[in-house]
Amino acid sequence: MNIILLGPPGAGKGTQAGILVKERGMVQLSTGDMLREAKDSGTDMGKRVAEVMARGELVTDEIVIGLIREKLKTVKAAGFIFDGFPRTLAQADALAELLEEEGQALDAVIEMQVDDDVLVQRIVNRAKEAAAAGQPVRADDNAESMKVRLMEYYKKTSPLIGYYYAKGDLHSIDGLGQIDEVASAIKAILG
Ligand code: B4P
């Protein structure tokens, strides 16, 4: 089973992907995590993406599609959770091609709906909790970057809702509940 978790920044895509990994043994492909790893490795690509991410903007399609292509060619799994990918129509088209090349299909796209004020609150809370625990605070977890992340989402990512609706793959859920309530809503879709 291959699924996409779609939603604005802070919707809980990574949180729910973690639950699916534990419960179903699926493999999580988080482009956010891959980009943060690239940033931490200090490669030229990592240095380029670090500034883009800190501003809250989307990294180029070329880089992100390259990361996913590499994973799909090298990782074998019973099912993939695409967490935060695709985020643009070009990425969605690329994913369709890559899955076809691998002889795989997309089973469901789960759109997590959360109000903007709650999203900002979650991200600001995560930054506060990390700082209080003496852990590193993500460079994009602040109200200023969040404004840009939300603008990027509505401009470049939200068209994917119509794209997947037209293909019959879209399932929209309320992402406002407690983490276990959202997990139950996903379970009801995936069976
Ligand atoms: P991501 O790492 O994908 O991060 P995100 O969208 O902000 O977070 P997510 O929705 O996974 O929320 P989370 O579970 O963490 O992207 C970061 C950046 O990477 C992007 O801005 C962009 O620059 C770049 N990037 C990534 N993919 C890209 C792509 N495909 N193309 C181009 N650029 C790309 O949850 C957030 C917080 O809420 C957590 O603290 C969590 O504990 C809390 N939370 C979650 N669910 C909750 C619930 N139900 N109730 C209360 N709190 C909840």
C-alpha cells in the first residue's frame, strides 16, 4: 500500500506517518527529514537548501524529486508513506511516473485539514518545547517562517487537492482532533 499524507505545515503529517510506521511496518519517506539530513551533512546541496528552508520556502522540485527517486530505486518496502511529498504539481507528476516505473500504484491520498491559527500555535509550541528541553529548535519553527510556509502551501501545494480529487484518490479528514483521533480517522480509510 502506498499513500500520500497531504496537508499544510504542522498538520501532523510526520506525526501520523510515525504511527503508521509502528503499526503497519510501512516505510516513511519524509522529504522534510531528507532535506534536514542533507543540511546537517554540510554538503553543497545541504548548504543551499538550509537557507531556503529557514525562510519557509519550498526547495526546488529538481532536488526533492531527485531525493525521492533515489529512495524508490534503493529501498524495498511493503508500502511507502509519502510524508510532505509531493508539494507541487510537478512533484505529483514526477511521483506518478516514478511509481509507474517501479510497477507500483498509489492507493490513497489523505488530506489533513487544520485551521491556520492552530497550525501556527502547534509550530510555536514545538519550538518552545524544544528550547525548554535544551534540544535544537528547527530554523523554520517560528511565526515569521510559518507565514511564508502557509503562503507556499496555499499557492503551490493546495492545487494538489483538486488534482488527486479528479483522480479519485483523495480522502479529506479533520486534523484538528487529538493525535489518536486523527490516527483513527486514517485507520478508517486504510482499513
Ligand atoms: P516538513 O518537514 O514536511 O514539515 P511540516 O510540513 O512543517 O510538518 P508536519 O505536517 O509533518 O507536522 P508535524 O507532524 O511535525 O517540511 C519542512 C520544510 O522542508 C518545508 O517548509 C520545505 O522548506 C521543505 N520541504 C519538505 N518537503 C518538500 C517538498 N516536497 N518540496 C519542497 N520543499 C520541501 O507536527 C507539527 C507539530 O504539531 C508537532 O509538534 C506535533 O507534535 C504537533 N501535532 C501533530 N499532530 C497534532 C494533533 N493532532 N494535535 C496537537 N498537536 C499535534
